[in-house]
Amino acid sequence: MLPVGEDAEPQPYEQAYRRMLAAIRDGTLARAQDHDELELGHRFGASPTELRGALYRLTYLGLARRTGATTVRIESLAPERWAEGSWAVLDLLEIAVRATVPEMTDEQVARHGELVAAAGRDARLRSDALDTSMLATVAFWADETPNHFVGRLLHRVLEQYRYGLEPSPRWRVAGIDRWLAASAQAVQLGDPVSAQQAVHVLARIWPEHLRDVAVARGMNDPDALRAPAPATDATILVDDEPDPAWFDLLGAVRDGTWAPGEVVTTARLARQFRVPVARLVPMLRRLELTRLVRAVPGTDDAVVVHTPDLRDWSDSVQLATGMFEAAFRQRVTDLSDADAEVVLASLRRIGQLGRARDYGYVVALLSFARSCIDGLRNSFLRDSGRIAMDRTAYIMERQTPFRQWELDDFLAMAADAVRARDPGLATEAMHAYGRHIDAHVAEVRARYGTMER
């Protein structure tokens, strides 16, 4: 099966990947030395295709690097890259918590309460188990969120956080109790606004956690990890750029040339579209992430067109909105005076088109969101945002008209954030935008039903 991710459906290489992560953690899979694929396949009981999938995932997390045609090296992340990636945990966590809290079952509420109690107990006792129990209160949301795509991405950045440094980071910072209390209260209240607030509490203690990690590593500047420069070897989620071959393949899916339910092999697709298999595989990965194809269980190289449902679309909208928030918050702090005037002009234009009920309004709004996402320094978030926007564009056969014409609250707060270069105001503006998006999703659900199988 192709190494194209798991979404809600575990891939065959998942077990090999987990075994390799465990071996990295306990040191039996040595870092900083070359390992041959044959050796790794035998050690971890993986077929060549399973091993390829596991290594692909390790590579895009920055935990492995190809050193030859058949060799790979297990590596630690540079501390700065690890710190930059750790902020992605918070951005994805906010989306996950916001999506989960309103829909939690009694069983989920009870389970969360148990995790919070365990972490609180370990924090009071200064127990060595605090690292595990603290992360469990975060991983809970990756496991339980109804947004499977966000859960999948959150699991990946948590794995990068846990396994990216040697030795692993430790939780020593005061204030963990504030995160535990805030998340517990958000669960009790059950509303998205409280969910966002809870994650912001964790975000406020995160810089102190990064400072503790820097001190523990003996770095000369204890604040070096609090606001690290963008990593030069940034993590990538998708390792190709769209080209004519990509649009030919995408067009075949969209226009029905490659019919839903039709199982095809990579060899056949390579012949049909006249591209090498090595070029085809990343394109299929992009299609899988866009939720338009899926691997066929029990095969090594077969894929089938997937028919998405409205849940896939709403999951994508949630992710795109969350990445837009992260991007706009970063953008306002980076603006020159000239850049600020360009952004303000864009916001004014969006408002004018909305008031006129001009259908160029949606194009202008999406173009502004995409320009912000394209500027994200964290490439994992940048790629996640791009994929999410592609999913919202391509996943539905029927259009979903955006009728939220009056974004005046968002536009006014966004303009204030730009003028003040204030990321806090940017966050509040994006929360206002999120409420409009919630209304849009509710309207689409009411108009089209669930479309779910």
C-alpha cells in the first residue's frame, strides 16, 4: 500500500512505524548512524512497502534522513527546529478542542477528568510521570476529536515533539495546573469559546516550558527557544509542487475520467498519465490528503477514488480556519508600514465587495486567507493550511455558496490588529471570523443534509 497517511483508516505500516518510534525512544535504534533498509525490515518485521511508508513518515517529521539509495539515518531535530514545531501543537490543539468540546459524550468527559486528575497529582508530587501524564491531556484531544484530519496532524506534531530531541523534553514549568483547570472547565461548559480560551491558557505557559528546555540543554541563551528563527530544514507534509501532470491527474478525478470505485494500480496510472512512478507517488499522496483517493487495503500499490461526505468538507473548513488564524496572527507581527497598507487595502476591499453582495467577495476573502497561509514560517502548518484549502475547494461536487456577507466585526478588529501589530487583537479578530464560519457550516448542513454514507 502507498505511504499516503491514515486519516481514520489505519495503514499497514502503522505498526512498523510505532515499533520504530519506540526503538528511537529507548535507544535501540541508534541515531546518527546509517541503517540499511534490509536491516530495518528484518528488525521491525516490515515488508518493503510497509517500511517505505514508515520511513516516509519519519522523514517528513524530520526524524530520519535518506543517506543513500538503500540507507537511512535516524536523527534528532535541531533544538530551534523542535521549538518551532512545538508551536504547531498549540495551533492544531485549539482546532481539535474547539471541534470536540460541544460533542463530548459522558464517557469522554469522564476519561478527560481522569487524565486531568492524574496530571494534577503528578504535578503536585513532582513525579517523573508528569511528562507522560501532561502529554496525555493533550493527546486526548487528538484521539477524541471528531475532526479526523486535525487529529491525524496533531498526532504527527506530538510525535515530533516527543521524539525530536535527545534527551526528550521534560515538563518542569509551574502553571500546569492552570491548563488542567481551564481545560476541565471548558469540558464542563461545552462551548467553543471556552475551548479556545483553555488552549490560550496553555499557550501562555508554553514559552516558559521552552525556556526550561533550553536551560536543561545548557544553551547559552535561555530564551533561544521561546521565539526561534524559522528552521532552514523545515518539515514538509507534501514534498511536491503542482505541475501540469498534477492538474491532469486531479482533473481525471474531478471530471469522472477516473471513476469512483475504480481500483487502479500505480503502474497503470503511470502509463496512463505518462509520468514515472516516483513522480506519481507524491501526487497520489496529495490526492489522499485532499481526501479524493484512498489506498486499497490488502494491496501494495492500488488506489481508488474516494467519495467524500459533508463531514470531510466541514473538517477541512475547520482546519483551514485554524490555519488562517495562526497565519494572520503571525502576519500582523511581521508587517512593514508598506505591507500594512496593502493588508488594510485588502480588508477594505473584502468589506466593499461584501456590502455590494459581489461574488468576487468570496474570491477576495479566500485569496487573502491563502496569502496569509502561504506566509507561515512553520512549513508543516503552511502545508496543512494549503491542503485544507484544497480540500474545501475540491471535496464537494456541489458548490457551497458562502452567504456570510457581513464580516464587519472581523474586518474592523483585523484592521485594528494590523495597525497595532498586535497578535492578541489578531486572535480576537479570527475568533470573530470563526463564528461566521460556524454559521456557514450550519447553513450548508441545513441545505444539503449530511451527504454521509
